[in-house]
Amino acid sequence: MKIYKINGPILKCHDDGSVKVKEMVEAGPGKLIGEVIDVSRSSATVQIYDNTDGLKIGQDVYGKGRPLSIRLGPGLIGSILSGLGIPLSTGPSPAAAPAVFNFSPAVTPEEKVFPGTVLGSVPEYGIKHCIMVPPGITGDLVKIQGGPAAPGDTVAEIRTVSGAIEKIGLFHDWPVRERRPFKERLGIAEPFFSGQRVLDFIFPLGRGGCAAVPGGFGAGKTIIQHSIAKWGNADIVIYIGCGERGNEIAQILEEFPELNDPRTERPLMERTIIIANTSNMPVTARESSIYTGITIAEYYRDMGYDVVILADSTSRWAEALREISSRLEEIPAEEGYPAYLASRLAEYYERAGNYLCLSGRKGTITAIGAVSPQGGDFSEPVTQQTKRYIKSFWVLDKDLASERHFPAVSWNQSYSEYIPDLEGWWLDNSKTDWAFLRQKIKDILQEADHLENIVKIVGFESLPDKQKLSILAGDLVKKGFLQQNSYDENDAYCVIEKQIAIARAITDFYDTASDKLKKSVSYYKISGLPAIEKIVKLKFMKFPSDEIENALSSIRGELIELA
Ligand SMILES: Nc1ncnc2c1ncn2[C@@H]1O[C@H](COP(=O)(O)OP(=O)(O)OP(=O)(O)O)[C@@H](O)[C@H]1O
Ligand SMILES: [Mg+2]
């Protein structure tokens, strides 16, 4: 086909019936990758995933005969990919993919194999990268070859039902907009821990669940996503820098190779894949980047891993969608976004979940997306449509951020619908009535917020002692529990045992002090206790340690002696 019109990344070509909708194409002498998005009687519309500067009318566009796909296989971990999954040559690559992988077979010839059957594995840092029978192939294994294997090599041969021989290598292509098949979708039954108290304890997310982090400019979206990428309890982290500033990606590239995963003590980059589509890269590749990311997530899920995928920010992604749609001269819906904004968001979030994979293994994809609405107005379409697909909503409040209450997660506007799914896990695994303790903390916050409004009118002194104590307890929750300093060595990440210990210290303090008030101990005797400062400092202590044990017992001691 020959190009007859160029509008940014959108090309119009004279079509001779050679291409299909969704087919991948190469355009011009630079073989720019694109996708056919529309065909009519004599013309085809093509979207190019690269910079089209220099492309000319009359140049050729060739159909590739297959949909827009990415290459899946070993070497993804530790790499930085473009929105199309192509390793970026620019930028410091923390881990160049080796050219040869050592393949260890897990099955023997003559076995019957199915889509998803694990044929063997190659080591990818600490991860066992499984080589599976690609979807769509069933038959008898006729040959399997262990040892060093390069990207083009065949490691196994399968005789399919038709008698044809399928050669299996370490790599296969998969269309990014198509979900990878699975056996069954399972319910959510385990928490996804981020190490952030306000999230894990108050507004939890389940493994395989979805969360959104809406927040205005500078509210802390990037820091919270980085914290989750660093400390979240996932085997694999996929981080999509989607239309944000280049320096935010640069920050990850600087930090991650130096930081160690607290569970494995290995560099974080050894379980991280970064997809970089900064604000100066083509909008079309930004649009596809989230699907590239979720396809890679499904690939590692199929091996039985727990994957977390973070996108910063889905608003920039939606803006890319809007820009492409306007170049296509489509009729805009709300605020200029195309009418299919909701369905495209669904095509992303609905691929998260807890799965029984074709291999028979269980794997999860947990998806977290930042939303950065203009002017912090959450009634805009991207936030509203996202809410349909997520169940944890972590609102970052600009007032809290300006008071330097970080993470600035609003306890009034945020919510989690995963509580009933996770209660059982907490009871079985932490031997704690977490739901009860959580509710108690929420009640303290609510009561304190209510009283603070009254204080604004009548002043603190005119409150009865019981209410003064409620305000004090609210303060303890905010300073000692909700606030978490991501730059502090001991506070950046908080294990759940420590979360429980701090939550208990605060609720026990409140209960005991309330009893003492009834026994005529004055409020000022309580508010003057050194225990209060000790509670606030618990979060900065190493856990477990003698220091925190001693602090906890001295807090209890002070309360008992109060008379
Ligand atoms: N948990 C935290 N601990 C300490 N400081 C924090 C924390 N979260 C955010 N901050 C502070 O807030 C600043 C802004 O955070 P961040 O860059 O994450 O905001 P953002 O919402 O991503 O902003 P933008 O809209 O510009 O992308 C940080 O540079 C840091 O000073
Ligand atoms: Mg940011």
C-alpha cells in the first residue's frame, strides 16, 4: 500500500485489499511499526507506534500478516522496554539479556503435552523462567534438548494431532490486545502487601485485585507506586512509566539496582521489568504500553508467579487515547475522550485476577493504576470510569500532602471492597482479629474528625475529658500509624506483625486510658505521659528488636501505674 496522507502518527494508505484490521504493518524505509485500525473500500488507516517525522507521501506500507505482537521469553526481567515491548537501546540497561540460556528439560519424549505444559526452564536471576507449550498446540513430545540454547534454537519438537511437527524455541509471539488463555478464574483470598500501613491494614488490596491511586499534582502518586514496586510481596514487578516525566523513570533506574528486596536480599531490578513511555515518546506507543505490560504479566502468571503491575499514570494513557481519537476524527464523548474509554480501561483491568493457569499452577496479577485528574477533580471521566473496575480506591488528599501527612491517603474518601475476601486469611495466618482492630482504628479516626469540627467552634478546652482523649487517640493514629516516611530506613516498609503491634499499642492505650478516665484520673495526667511520644516513635524502630519490645512494655507499664 502507498501512503497518501500523514497526520502525526496516523497514516491513510491506498489499500488494494492486502491488509486486515488489527494487522501489524511496517511503514517507510525505516520500517516503522504500526497497526491497521480501519479499512474501507479503497483506503486503510494505520496507526504508527513511532515518530513519523521524515515519512513521505508515496512511501510503502507492508502488512506483516499477524496482529501487533510482542516477543515473550527469557531476558525480560531487569530490562527496560518500549511501549511495544522492544528493548530500549538508549538509557542505562541494568541487565543486558544474555545471548544464550541454559535450558533444563522438565518432561521426557513421548509424553503428551498441552498448551501451558511446562517443558522446562531457564534461570532468569532468582526466577525459574518456565518454557511452556504455547497456547494452541497439543500433541506428543518427540524431542527435547537440554543445555545451552540461543534465541533462534529449537528446544523441543511436538507432533500435533494432524501429524505436523511444531518446533518450540525459547520465545514466542503474542498479540498484546488478546488475553492469554487460562483454565479458571479464582476468587480473591490473600492480601497483597505493600508494606504501607494505611494500605495493608486500613484499605487493603487482594492478590489478583485492582486498585487506583487518584491524586492531584504532587500528592505523592509516584512515591506510593515506587514504594509498592520496592516492597510489594510480588514475585515479579512490572512498572509502566506512562507519559510521566523521564526523570521519574531515571529515579527507578538509579534506585532499584542498589536496593535489595527485603525477602530475598537480592537487587530489586532482578524481579522488575520497566516499560518506559515518557512524555516525549510517541502517544501511540503510550496507548499500547499498558497492554504490553499486562501481556507480560499474564506470561509470568502462566508460570505460576504473583505479578504486580503498576501504571503511572493512566490519565496520561487516556490522554494518548484522546489524541489518537481526535486525529481519527471520531465523535468525542465526555470531555473529548472517545466513547470507548471505558471498554479500553476494562480491557486492561479485567486481565488482572487470581487464576488457575493452563499449566495447572496458580498465578495472580494485581493491577494498580495512578490517576492524575486535572485540578484534582475526581468527577472527571478517567477517575469515574476507572472506579467501575477497581475495588481499592486510594485517594491522595492535597490538604494532607500540604500538611506533609504522607502517604497522603485520605481515610474519609478511600475505600476497599476486599475486606470480606481477606478476613479469613488474617485469622488463619496472623492469628489476629484484623477486621475488628481495623474497625476500631477507623472508629477512632471518625470520632476525632467529628470532634475536630466541634473544636473549631467551641475550642478544645470546653470539651469533656472523654472527648479530649478521643482527639488525642485520633492524633496517635495519624502520626503513629497512618503517616509513614518513605525516606526512613525502618519506616519505609512495615511488615504486618509490626503493623499489628503498633495498631494494638494505640487501641490498648485508648481503651486503658478511657477506663482510667472513668476512675477519675484526669485527662491531663494521661496526655502528659511519656508513653504518648513512645507510641509515635514505634514506627521508626526495627522489627523485631529488643528496642521495640522494651518500648511496648514500658508503654503498658505507664498505663497500668496511672492512678
Ligand atoms: N511517603 C512519603 N514520605 C515522604 N515524603 C513523601 C511521601 N510521599 C510523597 N512525599 C513527598 O511529596 C513529593 C511529591 O510526591 P510525588 O512525586 O510522588 O507526587 P506525584 O503525585 O507523583 O506528583 P506529579 O503529579 O507531579 O506526578 C515527593 O517529592 C516527596 O517530597
Ligand atoms: Mg508523579
